[in-house]
Amino acid sequence: MKLESYWTDSAPAFVSRSCELPAQVDVAIVGGGFTGLSAALALTRRGAKVAVLEAGERVAAEASGRNGGHVNNGLAQDYAEVAAKVGVERARGWYHAYDEAVDTVERIVREEAIACDFLRHGKLKLATRPSQMDALERSAERLIGDGVDTDVQVLDAATVRAEVQSDQFHGGLLYKRSGQMHMGRFAQGLAAAAERSGAQIHTGTNVQRIERLGQGHAHKLHTGRGTVAAQQVLLATGATRHGGYGSFGWLRRRIVPIGSFIVVTEPLGAERAQALLAARRTYTTVANIHHYFRLTPDHRLVFGGRARFAISSPQSDAASGEILRAGLAQIFPQLGAVRLDYCWGGLVDMTQDRLPHAGEREGLYYAMGYSGHGTQMSVHMGQRMAAVMGGDALANPWQGRDWPAIPGHFGPPWFLPAIGLYYTLKDRLA
């Protein structure tokens, strides 16, 4: 079993043509994941000279390439709960931002002819308890009643059983606008498109310090390979494990890096895979510590979940893989003896309100905190922040939101085991 991402292992690595760092650019982007690459593509199309500075040796090698392969619409929280806090109009706008985010991914895949197996078969949210089914029905009623998503559809247990070869579910809620893709191939295609458009992409370039030049947006970025002066800077680091600006200070106190873990089976064969998940959607269970799964074009099952509230590492990933193996066997006992070919973990850049945050502070632009719903929103926000940096402040769907620090959070998330215990108990008592 390989302790690495299936997405990056089964895709060609992007090899940049850029060599020496430029002395000066219009825009420097810190982070070569989906946000940074998408922003670079949009900015260069506007005529800007852009440099993407990625600390790792490969683009999209962290959260962008270490996820479950879902491109889903819908908020990370229940829409009704969000509407109760911020009002229907604002909650509706945020919900629709995720619809637009999936559209953005589909548009870029089409325009740039990226061969990443993009499909839009929908997402099925699965209830493992009758009470969860009641909640899904209430959620659907509210989404339809408020005119937020009239395409959602409640499926009863028999209908779900005909699609998902498992006896564990009491029904589900179908979100028809969701999609899926091969993350590694999309990353390679997105980076190639940005470079074709004129962006310079520099891997192995860890930003160690950012120095503000005057009171505007100009900064000098100090890296291990030299300095770059930029008229504007976009921070697109997420919950980076590298020692750059995004891993300490103001941002560090507002993002909790939480591990999410995934296993991938050996190829099941076309017939067996089709019987397992007939509609080939993305699937997620209703729980705080939930599971999510889907099939790959070569008929593997990608099966993930929180597993443990721990940071990803080879030892942590292997331990989490065994927990996921047990979860997989519970949902799909017919796969109990199947071989697992891949196991890995990634960091979710979780925020306290489980919503993205994007804007400008002290001359630096930023977009991050996608809280486990980032594959589509990161691509979308790269495009949106490019528009913001071009002068269109209204392009940011998350503008004007407070982002208070998380109390007691100054460095490594020491409180994760306690949070894990809390959510485990909450799921058991629900």
C-alpha cells in the first residue's frame, strides 16, 4: 500500500519552464495550489506579469492534490442554520457561490481542454439513522421553499439501495449540480494553462518573509532563492506545512489544520464497480465524523473520512488507513477482503465558522479557509480574487466578513483530540 495520494501518483507531474526568479512582477502569488494557479491564469489573461511561488517541489501537492476528488455544491453547514445566523439573502448568496464554483471548474476544464475525467453526476448525502433522514427532508424543504436549490431531491431507502450496494442507509438527499474529477490531472492542466498564458511558476521556492514597501500594496518577498518585488501579493497558502507567511501570525490564529484521510482500493473491475455505486456520483454520510466516497475511471473505490483528529504524517496516515478499512468494511462488507493500494492524509484549512475567508489586510490579499469544501471554491476564488485585484471589489462573495482569531490557538492545534472526542460523542448521541 502506497502512502501517497492516488491523484498525484497517477498523473503526470507539471514541469515548469521558469528558471530564475524575476526581480519584479505585477503580482506575486504565494502558494501553487488551485487558488494560486487559478488566480495566475486569470491575472495573466488580464495582461499582468505574474509569479507563483510554491514552497513544495510540485504544484497542488497539498490540499489541492490530497482530497477525495469531489467537486460539490452546497455549504459545509446546513443552509437553515446559516440562514438563521446571517439571514436568508446572505445565506442564499453563499450557497449560490458554490454553484458558481462548480460552474467555474467545468468552464476551465472545457476552455483549456483539461483531460481530468470531469463528470457532473451529482452528490448524494446519505443518512445512516432515521433522525438524520428527518433532518435531510427538512433541509430539502427549506432549500426548495426559499428558492435556493429547487433541484435537490429526497431519495428514500429503497431508491438509495438500488444505487448504493449497502444496507447502511435510510435514504439520502441528492444535490444534482455537484461533480467530480481527477485532481492530479486537473492540477497539471491548470498549471500548464497558466504557464501558456504567461505566468511564471516557481516550485521549491519557500517565502520566508514578506516586507511591505510603503503604505500601498507593493511588497518584497524574501525566499530561499532570492527576492521578488511585487505591486500586489495574493496569499493562497491554506493550512501549509511549510514555513512561509501563511503558517504563522495573523493567519495561523484563524485556521486550524485538521487531517482528513483517504484510502483507495485495487481496481474492482467495471462490473463490480457498477454494481457497487450504479450512478457513479460523489457520496458523503451525515455525521460530524463522516465518510465520503466515489469511484475512479479505472474502477477503484476512493473512501475517506476524518478517521482521527490528527495531523497527516506517514505514521498517522497508516493508522488512519486501518480505521478507514474498518469503516469501508462496515458500509461495504462485500469488499472486506479487497486490497488497498493507496492511503494518504491531507490538511483541511478549517475555520471556526466553516466558511471561506477572502479579502485584503495591510496591503496583502488572501483567500483560504475552505474548510473541506475547497476543490471547487479554491478554483473559483482564484478567479474572483484576480478580479478583485483588478479593481472589482464586488467580485469577492465573502467580502466584508469579520475573521476573529480562534481563542487559545497560537500554534500547533493542541486541542484537536478534545474536539475529536466531542464530535464522536455528539454523533453517538444524535
